[in-house]
Amino acid sequence: MIESCCGLLCSKCEYRESMNCATCFNVDEQFWGKCPIKSCVFEKGLKNCGFCTQFPCDLLKKFSYDKEQGDDGQRIEQCKKWADT
């Protein structure tokens, strides 16, 4: 089951419960603000980034390899897995 637009595993997110996050598919704006990845995915009518012809784009790479919030490419790999199922 696809959990997010960017490949983040919401079920394993440490902030989900404490911030009462309903995942990007169920809210207009996340607790940290508008998400440019979600906006892009929704504008293109995709299930997540893994289904995009530009995958992985610079925006997703920026998020995935961010020094503070990134996950060293794990989101990108998860998007690939979801797109292959």
C-alpha cells in the first residue's frame, strides 16, 4: 500500500502520532506547511513520485538527501518499490 507521495513510510514516522498527521493523502496541508512534492504529484494526477516520467527528479532528490531531514535515498527506493507493485 502506498503511504505517501514522496516515498516516506508514514507507518514508521516518529512524528505521525505526536503531530496528529493523517498522511499527505488525507490533509490539504501537512503540519509543517505545504509540501511541494505532494503538490507536484497531485497536479500530475499520480499515485506517488515513482509513477512520474521524471522520477527521480531534482526536488525528490533534494528532499531525500537533505542533511537534516533526508534519508539517504530510502524514499526514492520506496517509490520504486511502490511503482513496481
